[in-house]
Amino acid sequence: LPYVTYEEPKAELPKQETPKPQTKSVVATGAAHYFDSSLAGTYTVTEKIGLYMRHGAGYLKKKMVAIPWGYKVQCYGYYSKALGAKWLYVQITYMGVTYTGFMPLECLRK
């Protein structure tokens, strides 16, 4: 009929869940061999030029990421030894990525 207007039913779109932002993570290939609860805590990088987090204990292990001076890392008490030095198994979220790896205790301050 010319004097009646017909409206098309509006289709409702299914509700979409908002995707949760995913944090990328990189985890060391090496494993910690010891535990000492007194080592647990927050540490600050004391090397003026920064410090590499590594995949295992020791300066010859593969580098993961360079952490600048003054940044804080979290240790839960796990560590390994390399040539008699303690390498803490630490975690940090840096530039949107969570890294878990090894850093030398001698270059960190609690």
C-alpha cells in the first residue's frame, strides 16, 4: 500500500567479547638449580651501561634483552652458579614484554 511505510526489522549483531590484551613473554631456556628464600625480593640494576638478561647462568650464555641501569627486577629466591658467582633467576616486564631469565647478583642491589 502506498500510504503505509514498512520498516525492516533491525538485526542485532551478536555481542563480541573484547579481546584481552596479551602480554608477550620470553622465558630462559636454562633452569635455576638452587633456592634461597633470603634472595627473594626486588633488585635494581646497578651497571651504568645496563645489563643483559641471559638464558642461563654465565656471561657466555645467550643474551635475551638489555635492561637499563636503574630498572627493577623481581627474584623469587631461585638461582644458579657459574664459576662460583650467583646468577639470580629474575623477572621483569620491559617494553610490554615479560622476561624471565638470569642476571648476576654482583650487578644487582636489593
